[in-house]
Amino acid sequence: SVPLSFFGGIGAASKQGILVKGSNYLEALNAVDTVAFDKTGTLTKGQFAVTDVLPQANVTQDQLLQLAASVEQNSTHPIAASILAAYPGELLPVQDATEQAGHGLRATVNGQTVIVGNAKALNAANVTFIKPDAPGTVIYVAVANHYWGCVVIADEPKNDANRAIQLLNQRGIQQTVMLTGDNHTVGTTIAKQLQMTNVYTDLLPADKVKIVEQLTTPAHHRHKKVAFVGDGINDTPVLATADVGFAMGGLGSDAAVEAADIVIMGDEPSKVAQAMQIAKRTRQIVI
Ligand code: ADP
Ligand code: MG
């Protein structure tokens, strides 16, 4: 049977915009000592500004951005919205677009195969490219396996992200970990800015699952539990793997809301610490 006060905990949480799917998750939260976060849209705003458009010879900036934006029409990733916002002009007709999580998109434009994605996506297609000497998330473009250039975009931490990490530190959480599909430069810069303890970059969704599995292994972890916090884009597998999965409801997909144990309405990652505070108070009432 479930102690009545756990329902009190769930009620208190829901008043703060924190929807807990069962009293067992509040109990589990009391044992969490590691909190892992997705980056894009979770710790950062997920609204990228285009900072550089770097075409190869014989391609103009306008052509490069137009092609990237045309292909990105087929994605719901925050990167897509950001590139589309930077190109207000007319878009090209695009066929057969497919998206691969953690890579980017592939589509047909004017009868030619176009790739719009990260270094992994171009490497997988054996396209040689030049890594720009600019800090930021880099979106490469290739046409018929020839490198066309890249678009560099920059995201910034949410105002609430610093507070989220600080509150967890104050609660005595041992590790705050960033798990990101973005590149090493961007991941380490933002993790350092937020004073997180650990950062893993260039990850595919399956890599995130593996790392959380390692963190949750009892031998490694002395029966402590691991929470994962994500915005729902590409996060469904890792949400299901963590002992406690948090989906940020504001941007989250239906699948992520379903896979999560706790749904945070709105976009504040500090709600994780707030949920822990409620869980602790609830336990004190039980005892
Ligand atoms: P994060 O772990 O930071 O939330 P994702 O797993 O959603 O990131 O994406 C990882 C990386 O995959 C992005 O940084 C980007 O390089 C690439 N990517 C994902 N979706 C797209 C897209 N629609 N267009 C271009 N690149 C993409
Ligand atoms: Mg993400």
C-alpha cells in the first residue's frame, strides 16, 4: 500500500508544474545522486543564432543558406527552426527527406542528393570537408557527395540553467553530467560555464543510453540512482533507461512525455531540484 502522504507529494509537485507519474518516483528521487542533462533545449534555449555562413568556392552564401533551409523544412529539431528563421527568402522544392537522429537530414533537391548535418553525417557518406575555425554548432552541407560549405550556429544557456546546477550542488548531488550530440567545443564550453562536473559530447541517442546504463550499474554506483533530464527531441530511449526520467513538457514530444517518469511543464531545468525538495519533504512526513 502507498502511504497517503505520497499523494500529498504528488499534489504539491503538480501545483509547481511538476507532474509525477507515481509515488515510487518521488521515493526514487530521494536516492538520486547523479543528474544527467541533455543540452539543446534543456540547458540551452535551443534557439540558435546563425553566426557564420561559409560556402565553398563557386557557391554563394545565399545559395548555401537557401539549400540548408529548404532541407531543414523537414525537421522539427530546434536547429531546423533556427536555420529557417535565418533564411526568409523563397525555398526550393525538396523530395524524399529523411532525418537520422544525431546526424541530420538527407534529401533530394533538383535530382541531387543533399546532406545537411554534422561531421558524423558527412563522414558516413565519405564526403571530405573542412572544419571551420569558428566556435559553435556546425551544420555541414554536401551536394552529390561534394562539400558545399557550412553554417555555424550558436545557442546560449537558459537563464535558469545556472540556478538548476547550483541548486543540485546545494542539495549534495554528487555529479551533474551533460550528455550531448553536439561537438566537443560547444559541449565543454557550456558545461564549464555552468560548472557541471562531467560532460560527454558527440553522442548518438544510443550512446546516451549506454552512459546512463553505466552510471546506474550498482557496482559502479553503490545503489545510488541516476536521473536524466531531456527536452524530448531524440531523448526517448535514455528517458526510459534512467532511474528517474524527466521530460521538459514545454518542447517535449508525445513519445517523450510517455517515456518520462516526471514531466516538467514549461522550460525550467531548476524544477528538478524543486522536485527533489518536494520528495524529501514528503518522506519526512511519512517517517
Ligand atoms: P543534443 O544532445 O545537444 O540535444 P541532438 O541529439 O538533438 O543534440 O542532436 C545532435 C547533433 O545532431 C546536433 O548538434 C547536430 O549536429 C545534429 N543534428 C540533429 N538534428 C539536426 C538537423 N535537423 N539538422 C542538422 N543537424 C542536426
Ligand atoms: Mg536534444
